[in-house]
Amino acid sequence: MDNQNQMDREPTERELEILKILWRRREATVRQVYEELRERLPIVQNTVQAFLRTMEEKGFVRHRREGRTFIYEPTIDQLATSQNMASDLLKRVFDGAVDQLVQSVFSAKPPTGDELDRLEALIQQQKSNAEETTP
């Protein structure tokens, strides 16, 4: 499956939870994924295994075998996936209006002082980029 087809389909909420574990660890067995998930979700190991098989069919992960153990690794990039999902949300919910998205996020979770500092730096970077591309 090529990268474009992978990006046409977004991971489900549960698949995204599994991908976060794999992105952080780089690779993991079914048991390792299960042990991390069960700390915060009611889930059984067989369900994790079924999710990983489905995710492999979708092209989100691949596995290799070491003896009887399957070791899974992500095949999709975390940054590209998050950008794709954010872009989709921006288009579907906010009709492309970045300011409305930000206002909604601020209403849901007010940013910390550090987050505001990072946001201000991002805004300044975007302004600089816009000035450089303006003739």
C-alpha cells in the first residue's frame, strides 16, 4: 500500500492509542502494547492482537517474527499522521478557519504560560514566513 492510500484513511481512536505506543517505543510485541493500554483502558490481549492485525491490513503497522513472537512497528509517520488529522478536522469542522479552531481549543483547555509562549513564537515564525513569500 502506498503512503497516499495510508493517509486517505485515518486511524480510529483505539488504533491511534496503539500507534502512540509504537511511535514512542519504535516497536513492541502484542503483550507490550497490551500492558501499556490496560493501565488506562479496559482491554484484553486478544483484542490488542486483533487491532494490530487490522492495522497491518490497513498499512499502519508491519510485523516481523522472532520465534513465536510478533514484533510490530509503525509504518506511518507520527508528524504526517497528526498533520493529516488536524487538517481534516480544520476542513470538516471549521471550514478551514484556523482562528475558529484555536478559539475552540482554548475554550476546551486553556493554555499554560509555557504553551502561550510557544504559540507566540509559532505566530511570529508564521508572520516571518509570510513576509518572506510576499513580493
